[in-house]
Amino acid sequence: MAAPKKGRRPAGGQSRPGRALALILIAMVALTGGMFWSGHTTPRLGIDLAGGTSITLKAKADPGQESAVNETNMNTAVGIIERRVNGLGVSEAEVQTQGRENIIVNIPRGTNEKQAREQVGTTAQLYFRPVLAVAAAAPEPAPTATGSSSASPKPSASASAPTAGEKSATPSATASTRGRALTEALKAPSPTPTGSASSSSSATPKATGTPQATPTPDPATAALEQKFTALNCLDPKQRTAAGQGVKPDQPTVACGKNAIDQWEKYLLGPAAVEGKDVDDAGAALDQQTGQWIVDMEFTSAGSKKFQAITSKLSQQSEPQNQFAIVLDGEVVSAPRVQTTLSASAQISGSFNQQSAQDLGNILSYGALPLTFQTQSVDTVTAALGGDQLEAGLIAGAIGLGLVIIYLVVYYRGLSLIAILSLGVSALLTYVIMALLGPAIGFALNLPAVCGAIVAIGITADSFIVYFERIRDELREGRTLRPAVERAWPRARRTILVSDFVSFLAAAVLFIVTVGKVQGFAFTLGLTTLLDIVVVFLFTKPVMTLLARTAFFGNGHPWSGLDPKRLGAKPPLRRTRRTTAPAGPVDPKEA
């Protein structure tokens, strides 16, 4: 008989469980270490658990423009409200549409909750302002005094703002240049000479020629120049408050991001065009260059204003040949002006489809004939959510306890593997939820807790499928070690099919629903994926290792794998064929 070739594993051969266990152990240590390193050791709670304010806004269109209340415009409004609330530092707010004309804003309890309530329902303010100066986001150093009576002007290196999306390193205007630009923007009167002729005969006669008096700086110009110098756009509070409370006809300072996602600060002149002067805007693909651009169309009144400002800016040098598109006090784009424009304009740069559509939506929102009325403002207390969470956790604990009791009574020693697997799954779920809070804004709400409780049954079902397959093999008369390996392929297929159906249901539910129901679907899908990971990398390897022990391998009555209790058949043995000898058979032997 030929010997079996080395290296080929026979059917039902033993696997290498150590590798799988080492892999899941490394993953658990890495995720847990990342959780402690990030400083977020607990999952972020939603408004129903943390408390806060829920605001319902109803959209209303101008008379004769009722069709403006549509899905596209409502989604644009949601994006603007999210931008505004998040700009206040309330990064956990939830903004979503409800029905055709309502928007729900959930603001968890926090330091800026009151300010967010005041601003969330107001219409966005969109303006086109000429750029007077651009500087780096951080405050400029204080000028160093020299021998002269005034500090020498010091230029600040920063990126000017050309077409939306591309920046070139160009020196910004100096302090003296900014002062002249501000004075012109404020239309301050020319300074008058000091001193006058005396009525006394002994008075010194007035000198003829150009007066030598020093011009008196305009207080408004000096104050705005100082504000621009001290502005720190890296500070979210300063960034949000920079352009607040400024009238459209007054200069201001603002912050904005450049193409490489870095903050810069802008000194801006009075608004030349308002958002309501924009008739339409949208992203388009330039057929000649193959690049994404943003097209703008202005109203008749807006085209005259835009023609006047672009005619002036096209004759200026950088950065004063730019106009800033300012939404809620923040610069969203600052394109250069190369020629005089009127009824239409085109913004080009290093856009992709998404960034072009985002800018087009922002510009279009300025022309939306929508206003929002606050329908209700409800305060959600954390005590109510805490009570509901406590009740949910009690229900989950009861359900988990019943599952464990069932496993212990029915599977005896095998229940140890199931309990350890449930513990590993619970640990991974908790750590991942804690990490997803700061990563993608995931907030744990009551439906999400329900999804985690439902997942207990899904995970336990996977263990039961595998255990029953092993028992079937034992009933056929096989010993435990081959039974563990032969049962795995069939159990694996069943587990994958079951988890796939569960994950598909969670994915569909997540896509077609909104709000808190998405939390349930997300948690259900996450725990379903973790069930596959735990069964493949923990349950199966541990079962393989325990099958090598005497307690499980010899079928101890308390192991849950006792062949007698399972009604096993006699052990399978190979039968040998005997070849009859040739020739006649001796009658005596017969």
C-alpha cells in the first residue's frame, strides 16, 4: 500500500487554531488601546440618552413659488443648517428631513445649545464681498518698534485666494496697504490739516503750500485692522464669531479654508452682491477641459451689481482682484476676477464633482425662496432617556440570562465556549462603538441599544448551529476531534447564509429609513459582522483546542458531548475484504 503524501491534509484534518486566536487577540488589544489613546472610553450618547433640545422647522415658500419646497432644496437647507450648528461646536447635532416640508434638528445638551437654538431656524445669509487682504490663520505678531515714530509695515506671507479650489503663494497686502484699502472701503473723508490762522496781529502767519500735519487715522479703520491682525481662525469660537452682527454695507473679517484644507483669514469690504441676487447656480462638466466648474446666473438687478464689482476687481492686483463668497460669516470660496462679468459667471479650479456640487448648492441656497418657521421646541431630559435605557438594559440582561441558562442546561460544558464567545463579541462591540463616536459621529440611542440586544440571539444561534452539527457527527459514531472538523464546513455555510440575510435586512433598513431607526439598523449590521468574526476566529479555534482535552474528548457526561446521552451508533470501523482462495473448496471446511 502506498503511503500518503506529506503536506496533503486529509478530509476532516485538524486546523491550526493558534493563528486565528492570535489574530483576534491582536485585534482586541489594538482596538482597546486605540480607545484609551483617543480618550473616548465610552460610546457617545444620542439626544434621547444625553438630553437636549429637539426643534421642528417647517419650510414655507414665497407666494407663487410653492414648488420650491422640494427634496433638492430641503436637502440643501439641511446641509446649511448642519454647517451652521456644527460651526458653533455642537458636532453631535442631528439634522434630517421629516416628510415633505419639515426639518428636525436634535441638539444634545452642551455649552452652545442656547446659541444653536437661536440660529438654527434663521435664513442663511449669503454675500459676495471684495477681498481686501488675506493672511495666515494664526494671529500676526505685534509690530516691532523702530527708531521712527511709527512701526514699519511688515508683510505677512499667506496664500491668496484665486479660483475656488486652487491657491498660489502670493504675499498678502501690507498693513499700510490694508489701511488704504479699508479707508477707501469705508469712504472715510480726507484728513484735514491741523491748526488755523490766529486773529491776533502777533500770530505767526500760516505757511503756504502743502500742510505738514499728520493725518488722523479713522477709528473704524484702526479697529478693524486690529481685529484682523488678532484674529485666530484656528480657534473655533473666534472663527464663528468673526463675522457675526456685521451689516452688509460694512467691512468685516472672516475665515475660510483653502484648497489644501487649511484655514486662512480674510479682510473683506462691504457686500457688493447679496445671495438673493443669484438666480441659479449648479455644477457642470466643462466639455473643453474635462474639469468640473460652477455656473452662476444672476437676476437683472444682481447682474448690474456683479458687473460693477467685477469691473473694479479685474483692474486690481492680488489679492484685491478676488471676491469672497461668504455664507453665515464664513468664506466658502474666493475666486479671482479676470474680466468684467454681468449676468452669468463661471467658477473654475481644482474641483471634483462633489466639491462643485457643494458650492453650487451653497450658491443656490442664497436664491431659495424658502423660509423656515419654528413649529415646536421640545426639551428632552436625560432622566427620561436614562430610565428608558435602564429598562432596556434590564430587558437585555434578562434575555441574556435566559440564553445562558438554556445553554448550560442543554449543552452543559459546551456552554462555556458560548459564554466566552458572547463576552468577546460584547467587548468588540463596545470598543468599536466608543471609537465610532469621534470617528464618524455615531451616537448610541435607544434603538441602537435594542439592535445590540437583538444581536445576542443572532450570535447564540451561530453557536447552536455549530454545536448541533458536532453532535450529529458524534451520533454517526465518530470521535470528537474528527467530528469537530467535519461539522465545521456544513455549519459554516449555514452561519454565513443566516448572517447574510440578517445583514441584508439591516442594510435595507438603514437605507430606506431616517433618524433613530438607522441607529437600530447600524447596530444590527455591525453586530452581525462581528458575529462572523467571532465564530471564525474564536469559537471554532477554541472548540478545536478543547476537543483535544480529556474532558471533552472522552465524552464526559457534563461536557455536553457524551455519546451515550446522544444515542451514538457504534464506532465506525473500516471493513476488510477477504479474497477467496482459488480451486475447489474442501467439503469438510465448507
